[in-house]
Amino acid sequence: LSLAEIMGNVLVRGEGGNPVEEVEREEALRGKFVALYFSATWCGPCEIFTPKLRRLYESVARRQKEGGAVSFEVVFVSKDRDEAEFKEYLRKMPWLAVPFSNASARSQITSRFRIKALPSL
């Protein structure tokens, strides 16, 4: 299966305490370079890295709007223990995520990229 097939048709976004919103994957990622971000709320090093990644993401997004940067998107692949942790963490992220409910996709993507430590980008 391709990564797109594993991910499924729906990604989610939930920044800033907004309700988790479903986004059509193909439309959201079309023509963009995609970085997969493997992280979890319980991971100490992730708490340090996530704000740095957010600053980079926001900087690139500003340049994209000005027409001076490559189209780029981050997709969060959660290693959280439950959906409440996932939603709490997602509020801190301006990017998309594989839905927590799609445990099969999260597991297959993690295996495909041989993720052994967090955070991983």
C-alpha cells in the first residue's frame, strides 16, 4: 500500500482549542512536501522539540503566503496513549494529524518508517 492509502482520506486539525476538524487528505497535501512528525504528550524531548518545529512551520507558512517558500505540510502521527492526550497535544499544533481513531494507519506508518524513538521527523 502507498502512504496515501495507509493514511486514508481524512486528516484532522485542532489548533488552539478549536474542535477537531476533519480535512480531506488529498486536497490538504496536494503539491506539497510532507514531513511526518512522530510524537506524544508523555515524551519529554517532544515537549522541547514541538515548539521549535511550530516556529519553523509558522515561518515557512509565512514565506509560502508571500510566494517565497516551497509548499510544505507537517502531519502528526501520534504515539499518545489515549484520545484525550492526543486532542490536548493537537491543540498546540498548527498542522494536520492522522486521526487518533485510525490506529491501524498510525501503527502502519510508524512501522513503515521504522520509528524507534520520539520525537522523530
